[in-house]
Amino acid sequence: MKKFLAAMASTLMAVSLVGCGSDTSAGTPAPAATAAPAATAEAAAPAESAAPAAAADGDLSTKKVGVCIYQFSDNFMTLFRNELQNYLVEKGFSKDNITIADGANDQATQTNQIDNFISDKYDVLIINPVQSSTAATITDKVVGAGIPLVYINREPDEAEEKRWADNKWNVTYVGCDARQSGTMQGEIIADLGLDTVDLNKNGKIDYVMVEGDPENVDAQYRTEFSVKALTDAGLEVNMLDDQVGMWQREEGQRLVANMLGQHANDIEVVFCNNDAMALGALEAIKSAGRTTGTDIFLVGVDALDEACEAVLAGTMTGTVFNDHIAQSHSAADAAVNFLTGAGNEYYIGCDYKKVTKDNAQEILDSLK
Ligand code: GAL
């Protein structure tokens, strides 16, 4: 069922792919004048009856949208939030009524921002949680205040998603299945063939892994499924190192520099859970005098512009397009559907896409 809904949603998203802007301005919520209302799950209205009457005629210009981003300095989430803001305005929201808050990678800070949005009577919230494990608490307070909620990017667990459906709450999740991105990373390497990748001829793929925030399923699944794709292709693997880089470029550089220092020429593949860390890894690879495509292979996820350029130049072996346009548009569309009373499925998916030298230019062009 989830797969079917996800497939349906990605078809819908393909239809909604329209131009993207570049406005980057974002506010932070004003401090709450009053304490947040007590949150009780029972207070939530069922999907059908929760639509504010004023939005039913399609006038969104007076509706207040609160957006919580786990951390503004994250490259991918910056693309996501800028596109989200532009598309919300395109849909008819007033820019002045869209508030985007930086959680600064701190759940307490973000929880405070959510409390402020609730006391300030925002009409709909779009939340990229700092910690997905806090989702139940967030859901309870937002639903308890009668505000519809769209989670993005960091998927709450199955038990939490089941609660939304069981209670017919106005809550949904928009994102991609990170297993797919991990699998694609592994396939990019497997497609090169053992002869090409097994530089030290030990019959195995000797790799290192640079993980994003391990609390995040994207990091967990990409780590697991990139390697699984190799073993599924019948290749033997040998993990030389696995470190946490928290999605950050500087960490990717620092960790891979250490790894290259420690394992020298044994490293054949560097898997990074995202492009920011892969771009950091690339700097370390260059400093160590290694050459991607010749004596080492490097893959990331996201298809940041700089990573696509690196793929074209051959300094990154490949990446996986994490479609921030489709996801941000789906999130905004879901917010609108809650406000108009149309409602949403409880899971709105999208597809990743493999990026190699063959299609990197095409992906870059599609993002212009
Ligand atoms: C992932 C993305 C990462 C990082 C992370 C934040 O989907 O690939 O670059 O933005 O989300 O949760």
C-alpha cells in the first residue's frame, strides 16, 4: 500500500515540476507572547472536518505557514527551503506569512520554535525534525492545537506514521526512500566491474564509509544499502573504516584525510552518505595525491551543482539526485491540501535518480 501511494505521489510530483526561483530570505518566529496550548491527541479534528473554512475558496494569502528546518547550514536543506518558500508564494501564500526557522541542529531550540508557531496560531506547519525520534511529541502538540502538519526529509518511524492513519490526523510525511539512494550508490560502483575497482587485486571491494547523522534513516539506509548493492551483485566487500561526518563537508574532508593516511592505497571506494561530505572527501583525495577514476572511486548523494560538475570532470565517480524540487513542491501542495480540506495520504514519496558522467549535464540543466 505504502509503495502504491508512493508511486502515485511521485507521478503527481512529476506533473508539479515547474520552475524554481532563488530567493533565500527567511525569518525566524517571534517569541511567543503566551504559552503553547496544552497538547492532547484527542483535540485533533479528523481529516475531513479540519479544513479552515477561509481557505476552502482557495484564498491562501492570509494563511500563516511555519517551517522548521533542522539546520540552515545544511547544503541540501538550503536548496529545499529556498525552493519551498518560492513555491509557497507561487501557490498564493504571502511571503510575509511564511516563517522559516533554523533549528540549529538542536531539538530543544526547534521544539521552542514549534511552541511559538502554535501560540502564534499558525495555520499549517512544515517540519524537518532535528531528531526524528521526537516526532511523536511534536505530532501530539501540533495535532493537539488543531494545526495540520507536514513532515519533510527526516522520516518518523512506522509506529508514528501508523498513529496518523489510525487517528485520521492531518499529518503526512513527504520524502524519498533512502534505501533506493543507497542501492543506487552501490550500483554505480558495481557497474564499473570488479576488474576496474579491485585495484589491489585481492578479489574484494575495499571501501570506507562516511555517514551522515546516524539518528537519521537516510544515513542508516544509505550505509546499509550501498554495500548491499555490491554484495547483491555478487561482489565481496571489505570495510576498512566507517565514521560519522554528520552531513558536513569539513567532516568529510577531515575523516577521509585520516582514512587515507591510515589505510593508504588499500582504499578503493569512498562511500559518502551525501555530496557535501563527498566534496570534502574529494579535497582530501586530491591532497593525498590520489586520482578519482584511476586509483580510487567516490560516490555521494544529492546531486548538488558542485557534485554534478565533479562527476562531469571525473573527480567524483557518481552521485544520486535527491529531488529537492519535487519534495518541496509536494510538501507545499500537501500544506495546501490540508488548508482546503482536500486532505492527504499519510506518506508522499518520490524517486531518486542515479547520476553518472552520462547524465550529469542533463541533471544540471534541469536544475537551472
Ligand atoms: C538527506 C540529504 C543530506 C542532508 C540530510 C538532512 O536527505 O541527502 O544531504 O541534507 O538529508 O537530513
